[in-house]
Amino acid sequence: MSVGILIDFDDTLVQTTLYFEMAREKYARYMVKLGFPLEEVLDVLDRADIENVHKYGGFLKECFPYAMAQTYDHFCNIKKIKASDDARRKVEDMGWWVFDQPPVLIPGVGEALEELSADYPLYLATKGDPSVQLERVTRSGLTPFFEKIYVLKEKTHREYAEIAGAHMLIPGSSWVVGNSIKSDINPGLKAGFNCIYIPNQYTWHHEMEEPLGGHHTLETISGVPSLVRGS
Ligand SMILES: [Mg+2]
């Protein structure tokens, strides 16, 4: 039995939600220019995005760009405007743009992983579209730091317990590190891990939740090696 560290990818190691926010803002500006109401546009967009996640059975890359096109159609319908193919393609492309952005490391990530991986096995636990996530992890250059990369459909205590079981980790001596209370900290606590929460200002609002119990909070990932070593 051994000690290991499970680490989240999006908004913990690389900036992700920042790009969704940029696309959302550009989309909102365009929709307002077409005469559609800002608040309602964003509200319908968010709901369409979530519905797509359910409809397609997971966080597939289509969900966000399709939600942009669906929201455009929705408001054309309401305002009795004829939807244009060009405009629909244009708004959908604003969504696809997010997936063309190279992953940008959050400051301090390289050094922290270098230090941690020298002493502990690291496991990447990310949620999302497998083809998208694997490519993004590869492009981030972080693959060599990890014993294994997990792209999970869900992040609940079950997945964390399975990873612990597969690598003979003792959860009570091992760690979960991430920016989401809902997907990282709470399932980690439920599976018996020590948890380190590193908030990211751009965390997706659907990832907000009340913490289930005691955990550590750090401002940046740079503090993780000394915290883990000191335990
Ligand atoms: Mg995350």
C-alpha cells in the first residue's frame, strides 16, 4: 500500500474556463447587437449547455458550440426573425474556438509537479470528452509527470476509490488536489482522501458546492509540495 496524489487538470493545472468565458462574452456582445436581451441570452445559453451535457451523455465538445447555435435559434423564434445560416455558423464557431486554444499552464505548475513527482506517484484525474482531454493533456507537456492519466465520465467518490484500489493507495495518506469543491474536494473527502482546494477565479459556476468536511485551501499550487511533505 502506498501514498499517491490525484490531481485535477482543468483550472487546476491549465486555464480552461477563462476561454469559455471569453467566448461567452464575445457571443453575448454579438447577440446584443442582433437586438437580443443580454441577461436572457446568457441564461438560455447556460441552460442549453447543461441540457446538451445530459442529451449527449457527458461533457462532449459539441455541447457548448451547439448551445450557442440553439440559443440563437431560440431568440430568432421568439422575436419572429428569420434565422440566418451564416449567423448560426458564426455563433457556433465562437464556441468551437475554445477547443482550438492551446492549453496554458497556470503559473507554478511545472515546478510543483516536478517536485511532487520526484517523491510520489501522480495520477491525473480529469473529466470530459476523452478525445479532447487526451489531446489537451499531451499538448500541455505534463504527461511525463503522471503515472497514469484518467479521463473520467463522472468524478464521484466511486471513481476516486477505484483509482485508489487500482494503485493500492491508502486514501487516508494520499491526496486529491483540485479547483472544484463539487468534482474534486467533496468526492475526494467521501473516498477518504486528504484534499487540497486551490480556487481558480474562473471556476465554472456549476462546480460550486458546499464542502462536505475539513480540507486544505491554498492560493496556488506552489504550496502543495511542502504541505504534502509536512503531513
Ligand atoms: Mg477543474
